[in-house]
Amino acid sequence: MANFDENSEGVIEIFNSAKGLVEFCLKNEPDVLFLDIELGDINGIELAKYLRNEFPTLIIVYITNHP
């Protein structure tokens, strides 16, 4: 797990597709992911299961506007 402190730097990326997100993750191995539950091309929970298998220490925070 990543160790964050006052000297840590971060990069924020925004994706409009699961494919783009997965490609980025495979190249960059993120520490934290804010993931919507409802995505246009895949269910966010299913995507999170895949990403969890690839990156066991990835912190996933679910967000949604769905009731």
C-alpha cells in the first residue's frame, strides 16, 4: 500500500470509458481509484472486480449519482 504524507504528489486522470481506464491502470498502477458504479460501457462493480485481481492493493472508492 502506498505511503502518503505532506510531501506526496498526485496525478488525477479522468476517463470516459472503462477501456481507457484499464489501459492507464496497466501502464501506471494507480494507488487510489474513484469509480462510478454506473458506466456507459461496463458495470463499475464488475470493472472493480477485474482491477482488484490485477492490483490487490488498489484503494477503490465508489461514487454514484444513482439513487
